Amino acid sequence: MINDSWSIHCGACSGRVGVHIIRRQGFFKFPSVNPCVPCGKDFLNHRDHRGSQGGTHRGNLTRSTLPIGTAFHERTFALCHSLNYREWSGYYTVSVYEVHHEHEYNAIRNACALIDISPLYKYLVTGKDATRLVNRVITRDVNKVAVGQVIYACWCDEDGKVIDDGTITRLEENKYRWTAADPSLRWFRQNGLNMDVQIEDISEQTAALALQGPASAKLLKTVAEADITNLKYFRKTSGKIAGVSVDISRTGYTGDLGYEIWIPWNEAVKVWDELMEKGKQFDIHAAGMLALDVARVEAGLLLIEVDYTSSKKALIPSQKFSPYELGFGKMVHLDKENFIGKRALTRDSKQGVARQLVGLEVDWVEVEERFDKFGLSPAAPSQASRVAVPVYSGDKHAGKATTTAFSPLLKKLIALASVGTEYSKPGTKLQMELTIEAQRMKTTATVVSLPFFNPKRKTAVPV
């Protein structure tokens, strides 16, 4: 255990906040926190505080970025017996609550799971030109989106390369809630210059939960004062849970029946407690990122900086991706008014692109044969691997598998992969690199259409 006295820069105004920190097993606790003098805001409510160490000067903490807890941290911390965390956009995020994520994955696929997704960047776009701005930035035609509808969209730079992807909810005629994986406020505001539009970062005002799994609708019907039965896929309704006004969208990142609940930050714990208490009869589990990673691969859903690189962070041209290379072609509406990247995407549509995002099914019998030659037996990996693996066609490099996971549901080793367009036809036999005892070899992987798992309950109405 290490005790330190720190002076923290406030993320709201760059003022200084006095903090006494106890660090135990790599985690920070804040037994005493002074509010920021210039702005009076609570240190714990800001995600980007940087500290300069003072006091005892113990340890190697001369300068660090401190993750902070989300609105649900007091609940998730108590449940996280593994103490297995990761950083997500400046917040502590649970990787797995127990020692293994088996129960959490099974809750997603067989019961219901509650996932804290508050670290998502969230923006509120309002004003007379709100629709005009959204249409200028994204590749989809937002004029086709009804009030109460949610869309999945990507947005590109001037060269037609994907910057990020996320969901956009049309709350009113000229009011949108926009989520993003990366900070996007500056980009949105740059493109809103000279427009009558206001873009507010509500990331620290709006908490979010993903309630996912086949029993999620039954639980929501029990706790929510809202019409859950007739809520269509990618639609939003409003209501109350535990007396708290919430928005509920039929969306998620698991490819299963599921919902995302948008909650005022300061009242978030009430909603968590109600869902967990009433969810006991539905075998609810809090689920972390390891379980979610396996589920999203089964659903064929991409993760930025893993399955593709944002064009803003790309170091070389080959790290930039057209929407047509990521399976986002249906989200590009070239017949709408001018938008960022339209000229380049029109060219891609006519000329085609060099790569395609595909699914791969690895021949597990062949994997066993490879291991058997060493006198070993392969163990099905429990966690999804985000390490890129080369893929070949014969002796020719064909692309790379970006995320690989063993699906407990499908009983298959599967992968998301970016391969040359000439190798992207379903049924194509490729070879994926396999390393055993530090020796590199290949095993057969067959190209398949995405998603790997697509249950009817995901989109069924009524539920």
C-alpha cells in the first residue's frame, strides 16, 4: 500500500484540486478529496484529471493519468471479485467480475447481463441546423430517420476513410443523441461552423447500461414504466425505472435481444439497484468486457483500433479504411446531399476496394493435428484475442485476422478478418498462421458471411 499526496488538475477548468490517495494493488482510492477552488466541481466527476505528486514522493507516480469510476462504480467495485480492470476513455471498466467470464457470457446468451457502457462518448446535437450538421458528417441519410429511431452510422474524413462509428438517436425533429468511441467534439463543432447548431458533450451527465440477453425484455417489462413489448429493433422509448426518467433503446453490442438504458448520471445507481434486485428471478449477472468481446465477435461487430484504425490515428495509408472495406457499404447513401468524403466514396463505389471484412471459421480438427505432432493438445482459448494474425492464400499473404475467439455457443474457433477482395467470397479456403512451441505454421480457415450468430429474437416484435 502506498500513501501519496497529490495536486490534481481539474478536467473542467484546469484548476488545482488537493487529493490524498491510497494506492493498493494498482488501484487508487480517494479517502479525502477537495473540490476545485476555481470552478467548485467535484474531482471525481471528471474523466481527464492529471496529477503531479507531492508529499512523501513514494513510488514512481511522478506524473500519471488517473482513471476514475463511472456512475455505477460503487456497485461494480463491490461485485468485482477479480479486481480485473481496464481503462476505457478515462474510466475504470471491469474486464471480468469473477475469476473467469463464463457465467457472464452465459448470461448474455441464456439469461440477461448488465453491462456498464457509461464510458462511451455522448453528444447532444440541437438547433435549427442540427439535422443539416448530422447529414454533413455521417455517410447515411438522416432525413430518412424518424423521431424515436436509432441508426448505426460511420463518419469519414475528406478522403472517404472512416474516422469512427457509433449510434445516433433522433430524439426530436432537430435533436440528436450521438455516441462515439473516440472523442469527437472538436470534429463535430468544426463542421458546424456558421450553422445554427449546438453540440454539447453530455458524456459525464448521462450514464448508460446495456441490458442484454434473451430474458432482458421480460425483466424490463417488470421494472420499466414503458412499452417494451412493442419496441422495435433500433427504436427508442422513454419511461421510468425506480422513479427515474430514462430513455430505453433496443440496441446493443452483443447481437442478441437487448436494450441500452440512458440515465441521468446522478440517479444512475437507483436504476442499477432496481434492475439487479428484480433481475434475480431472471438470473441476471453483471458482465464485463471479456464476455462482451466474445459476444460481439459472434455478432460480427467491429471494434475501433482493433478491427480497423481510425483515419485520425493511422500512421500509413494502409491503416486507413473505406466504409466499403469494413462491411459498411449499406450505410453509405451516395444519393443524399453533399457530405464529407462523398467524392472519394463515389469513386470507391464505382471502382471497388482492395479489401473486405469477412468472417473466418478455423478448422479445429486440423489445429488438433498440428498440436498432436508436438505431443500436445490444444486448449480452446477462453478470451478473444485482439492480436492481428497473418492470413495466407497458399504462399501469398492475403490479409489478417484482427480478432479471434472461440465461440462457446457455436463450438467453433472464429475470427474477424480483413482480406483482399479476391479472397473474400464465402467458401474460400485460406490459411491462418498458428504458432506452437515458437514454431510458425498454418491451419485452414474458411471464409464465411457475417454475422456468425444472428438469432431471430434479436429483431422479433412483440417480445
